[in-house]
Amino acid sequence: MRKLPAFQGTAGDLGGANRNTVLDRARSNLRHAFTPARPISKPGMFAGRTTVLRTLIQSIEDQQLHVVIYGERGIGKTSLLHILDEIARDARYIVRYSSCGEDVEFSEFFRAIMRDIPLLYHSDFAPTSEDIEKGGSLADLLPDGQVTVADVSDVFAKLSSTRVLLLLDEFDRAHAPSFRRSIAELIKNLSDRSVRVQLVISGVASNLTELIEHIPSIRRNILGLQVPNMTDAEIHELISNGEAVCGLKYDAAALDAITVVAHGSPYIASLICQLAGIQALDRNVSAIEYADVIEAVNRAYGELEQRVSPRSRFSVGKAQSAGLSARLGLLARAALHTGGRFELSQVEAIVGEGATGHAFISSLISDYGLLQRATDVPGEVYQFVEEGVAVYLWMGFATRYLSNNANHTAHHDTPSELLQILDKASTRREKGSLPR
């Protein structure tokens, strides 16, 4: 009888404590060491971002600003919010984290938030009052029915003996213009009245622009903070943190490959580390090698393909059939390093000077429908039509390049010569010099 695949552990297997072998425990712990599908929530697993986190804290504490943190998906915005949550709670802030949905509505959104803030912190109520002893909350002070920005502002204005930090994640998912306008008005009201409540909004770059467009005068009350790609050192720290948790070891060649393929993305780094770890454990070893990374990148590429729409897959296939695979991969790499967008100069560095760059972009827009011009920023700035296509294209390029050159990786210094070539590939302009 054919043996079917099986789970490697049980649902009650917490952290691998009851597993039999070192590799069994490593497999179980690997799920907690690298979590590409989940944000980091434990400070001990948080890698890098020290400068960003320090700027964020100082802006909140010293300047008492509201903050919009923005960046491409997978860059670590939600993880940053979770760590800020922990640090702010340690400083006795009242912190409320909320993730915005497509149909989020201001009234119910803030009513839910204020239910979690005790009436104890409202200046009109004595600590021994009956309402406080009954467990009342700030939501009890809101009127029935629809809640306005003024209603929320008036209640928050009486806050005392604490500070409140409201973390609004995935703000770009909130499609209702009325909700976005209300948030802009709330920021203005809270700032004008020096209320002890601050908002930290996570989303994309257009969030900051749109908020300011609603009420230009709030510009001085908001800090726009971009979450940049991680440095190589930060990617190494991420991998080191994971090694400490799962007990696996990524050798020098594997570390180089993961670093270059991740290209500053904690999501890609975590995904490749997890898949490469599984590959090594399937071989019953605890050392991850370059070949494991190649297999991991290939597997990740297959998984990412299923997350791209059939329309985009068709367009990509059409462009690849026309011999554009390498340039598309390198263009995607450039986009991943600059928040999902790229300028004409970046395109020219890949395909040539002047008109050649324009012609390439025009072709990707009109012939393949893969690009569009970004309309919310000045200058010639472009982006892929569908989110996720850039990662998909780059991973496809990386798996082909690394697989085709696997025989060149033996015992090179760190970083390996092969990976130096890959890392410099985006500056090569000679036609035919790049792999398809």
C-alpha cells in the first residue's frame, strides 16, 4: 500500500518538548524560529530596526507626534508595531492595537477601542466612584448611535494620569474615504487640544499623502516614517536569532545566498530560512547548505506563483517568452529595494540609456500590462500593477540564476564570488550578458 505523507508532529506538541530526537525538536522549533506568515511579537526575536524604533519612540515621547509608518508589504511594519506595543506597555502607556478592515467604520471602530480603556483614567470620575467600581470604560461616555470625531475627541480630552497609544495597522485596507477623513480630523483635534492620545498608523506611502491632503494643517503634527529594507547585518541577526531557537546552523554559503536573495526583506529571509531548514531536516541533518537554499528558493517561487492572479501570470509568461525574464527579475529587485516603486533611472541602469528605458517601460505598460505610473508622487515613478508580482519575478530570477551556477559555489570566501555576481547583476547593461 502506498504510504501517504504525514504530519511530523502533533497538535499538542508545544515547542518540541516531548519529541524524541534533536532533529525532531529542531523541526518543531523551526516553526517558531522563522515565521514568514506571522509578524514578530517577541522582543527576543526582533532583529535590527534599532534606528527606526528609536526614532519612533522619540517622536512619540519627546515630540508627542502622531506617526505614519509606511513601506512595502513584508517589510516588517506589523512586527514593528507589536514590539512598540510591548515597549510602550513597559512604560505604562495604555496601548490598543487594531487592524483595519475594508469596511471599517469610524463609529464602531472607536467605540470598540474605548471599551478597553477604563473609566478610571477620566478626570471627571474619582477613583472610588460607583461607575469605576462597576468596571466602566470610556465607551460608556459616548452617545448612542453614530459617534462623531467631536464625540471621541471630547472624551479623550478628559484623559488623565496616563497616555494612550492607538496602533492602527493595515490602514491601506480601509477603503472608505469617510473613515480616512475622520482619522485626519481626529489627529487635528487631538493635536490642537494637546490630548494625551497619539495614533501610530501603519500602511503604504499614499496614506501619509492622503491624510495631509484632507487637512494640510496637520502636516506639522505627523511624522512620516518609512520602514526601510534591512541591512545585510540585520538579515544576519534575524538568521542568528532563528538559529538560537531551532538549533539549526546555516553555513557561510547558505547565509550568503539567503542574504542576497532576501535583498533586505525580512519576509523573504524568513521564508527561505524556514524552507531551507525543512529541506535539511528532511535529509536528517542540522546544517543548512547552499543546495538547501536553492531548493528553498525554488519552492518559494512555486508558492508565490499561486498568490499571483492568472492575469498577471499570463502577462509574465508572455514577457518571459519574449526574452525579458532577466530584465524583469532585476527590475523587480529594484522595486523591492525602493518600497515597491522605481524611477526611470533604475530602469535605464538595467536596459540601457535614454529612449531604451522609456521603450522598455512603455512595452511593459501597453504590451504586457505589468506596470503603471504612480500618480501620487512627482516625477516618472512606476510600480507593478499587482502587488506581489515583484517578489514573484525576483524569486524566479534568483532560483534560475542560483540553480544554473550551483557548481561555482564551492568554498568561496564570504560573500561568495557567485553571489557577488548576482548582487551586481542589476548594473550590467550588455545585452545577452544576463541569464534568461
